[in-house]
Amino acid sequence: MGRSIIESVKLLAVLAFALPAIAAGLDMFFLRGETTMGAALVVIGVLMILVEKYIDSPFDLPGKLAGSVVETVVKEPEEIDESTSKSNRE
């Protein structure tokens, strides 16, 4: 499925912030020896891109989590076999 113009602009804006953070993180990690801060910047940049790709609005994530919890806790009643229901009637 293609992206709309608005979605493309959003992705471009996220990439404008995420790619420099990733580049700075890689520079810190490999060239300067600051492994903790470098790895943190790379992770933050990747998370920015993933959040933009998979989450449409800030309210989607709690809704998805709540839906999965409800599905786990509340189970649908199983369908009764016709053979068992016939034997119970007799």
C-alpha cells in the first residue's frame, strides 16, 4: 500500500531527526569510544523510525496493548458440538 503525501512528509520529518542521531551515535560508538552514549543515540534513532512506521497516533499503542490484554483475559466461549447438545437433550 502506498503512502499519502502527508505520510511521506511525516516520514521525511522523522528521518530528518533520526538519521543525524544515528550518524552521531555511530561516530561516538566507533570513532570516539563513547560506546554507551553512541549506542543510546543509535537506539533512539531507530526507535523514532519504527514508531513512525508502526504507530499512527499516540493513542494507538495503549489501545493495542489493552486489546491484547482483554483477548488474553477474556476468552470466547467455545462452540458446543451438536452431538453433545443432542445427547444432553435426551
